Amino acid sequence: MNESEKRDRLRMIDEDLARLREDLTPPPGDARDFVDAGQDLAAREELAGQIELLEAERRRLRDELGLG
């Protein structure tokens, strides 16, 4: 991957991270049944995992581009 491709990928990662962070909602404050609560928790954990992977790739690309 050349420098231009890395910069393009970095821009895409930043956009994806912003979108995923918007989708990552806090747990609801009202009482809910265990099924809904479990589904919400699973969805938040999945989004958090995706965010973590993208942040790691973002750090790596920034380091490779000397932006660290």
C-alpha cells in the first residue's frame, strides 16, 4: 500500500469510526426484559470490538505515515 492509499484508508477509517461511535448508544435506563437487554449488550460489544480494530489499524497507519 503506497502513501496515497494509506491516507485514503485513514480517511475511510475516520469516517467509519465516527459512524460507529454514533451507533454506539448507552444502555437504556428503563427496565427491560433480559432478552432485550442481552441483545443490546451483544450489539454494543460488537460495535466496541469493531471500533477497537479500526482504532488499531488507524494507529498503525498513522505511525507508518509519520503522523503518530
